[in-house]
Amino acid sequence: MDPAAAVSGMDELVEEVLLRSPPDDPAHLARAALVCRRWCRIVTGPGFRRRFRERHRSPPMLGGFHRPFLNVPDSGAPCGFAPTASFRPRNADLGGRYALDSRHGRVLVGVLPSVGGAPEARLAVWDPVTGEQLELPEPPLEREGPLLSWNAAVLCASSKDGACDHLDCSRGQFLVVVVVTTILSPFAYVYSSEDGEWSQRACALEFFVCFDHSEPSVLAGNALCFISANQIDSGSRIIKYDLGTSRIYVIGLPPRTSQCRRSAMLTATENGGLGSAIVENSRLCLWSKAVGPDEHTVWTQSRVIELQKINSDNSVLISYYLAGFTHGLNVLFAMRLDGLFSIDLKSG
């Protein structure tokens, strides 16, 4: 056999073996890359990365960022990374900033204005794998006056038209969406990495909402959805920012959502639609938006998970509140006084 053909055939076999590496153990591929230059070239090639993600589809959860419960992002307290795999990100201390959002392989870090304070923001988009951090120009918030509430999100730029499967887009173009509320109404600014600037603001009709920066946003279709401050009142609602039309809409929450503080969290369904999870006593109720008989979308309860059956110590279940949702994995995080728990929405 021709020596070059033999080497090429061996490389293909090596690649097929390495493609079967467990996605939740990145150290396995790192060790393989240290064997020799040929293996390193295989593992670090863009074609291998694409095939690896196509094979495993759902990306693994490598860890999560947390901040002290009682602090807010402008308090200067450090942000921590809790690993769930062998992966350790570069520059994980973030220089005293906070992880505000994470999606499609990127983390939005920074400090947004304190409520009622000076309208200035310091934001950056960080790649936890390479350690690269891109500083963003300040959004033009100074014209708005004192801010009452805010939230922010980062996402792949192709989410606007659904042209990306998000398997290998972490190094492509991205968007950062900042939604804020003044005394008049909510509005949004969008930063495009392709244009390198913030868009003109998008306004809603005059209605009052209060964003909670600790509540994560959800990407449903081509829209970002934010939940308003989840307080004990009937005014809690969902604010939907349409990436295609740059318009802001208001959506009601499922029934009984406002009965308990921290009881609800926005989720995404398996088909990419909008969902919601609500803790009612010992039950986790899952809701989804569906088209009703009159062609209008309505909330329908899709599943109920009995938390008492998966709770080994039979402690008081009313102490649960929902703290996070992982995009693409359908895993919820629930907080109790004795720790943080993950609930797989597929297996229960």
C-alpha cells in the first residue's frame, strides 16, 4: 500500500474512534491531542469538531456560574464557576464581573446599571473554551434617565431567522439584547457583532413591567422571552422580544403562576416553543404554548412531575424555588435551603 494512503486510512480510523469520546469529558480529547502531532491535527480540525457535535447533538453541561444569593450584579462580589465535568474555563474569575447570561457557547459578563442609578453598563462576551473576551461599547442608556429594572441575553445572530442548528456557531456572529424599564415603558437595545454597534431602541406600548435580572431569558423560536418580576400579584407576565420584527409583546403566564414567589420559570419545549414550569406544593407542573381551537395560542399543561417521589428525605417541598434552566438539555435547577438540585424534564 502507498505509505500516504496508509497514513490517511489510519487517520480516518483514529477520527472514528475519537468521535465516540464522551462529550461530558473534554479531558479525554485533550489527552488524545497530546499523543502526537497527527492526532492533535485531527482533534483540533474544524471538520472533527463539526462531526463530533453532529454525532452527539445535545451539548453536555460542563458547569454553571453562580453569584452570592443576596447580592446584585453591581455589588462587586466575585462570580464562581461550579464544574460538572473535567472542563475548567480560562479566566473564570471574570475580573470581578458577573455572568449575566449564557447561550450557544458564549457567556455574557459584565455589570449593568444599578436600579435608579447612573445609566451606564459594562458588558463583554466571553468564550469560556478559548478564554477570549470581547468588550462591548456601552449601550445608549444615558438618554433614558433612571432605570427601574433590566435584563440581558446573548445568542447566535442566526437565531433571528432560524438558519443555524447551533452545533458549531460559538465562533460566529452574535447578538446581545438588553431590555430595560423606565417610568414610562419597557424598551430594548440590540448589539450586533457583525455591525459592531447598538441598534435603535425598540419600544413597547405604554405599560409597566419590572424585569428581574436574576431570572434567565428563554429563546423560543425567533423570540427572546423574559419574565417580569415574579411577585405575589396578578401583574406577573412574559415580555417577548421578536428578533425578526424588533417588536415587544406581552404574554400572560399560565394559571396560578402568581400564587407563590419564585414558583415559575420560563422554559423551552423540545420543539423550540415557549414553555413554563411552576412549582405547586409537591408538584412540578410543566406548561407549553399551543394553538387553540380559535387559532389563538393558549397555555396547556403538558406534564406533572411529583417531586415527593424523587425527594428521598421527605423534607418540606414548599421550600423549592426554581433557579435555572439549561437550554437544549431540558434540565431545571431547583433551590432549597439545603442545596441546589437538578431535575431532568425528560426522565423526571
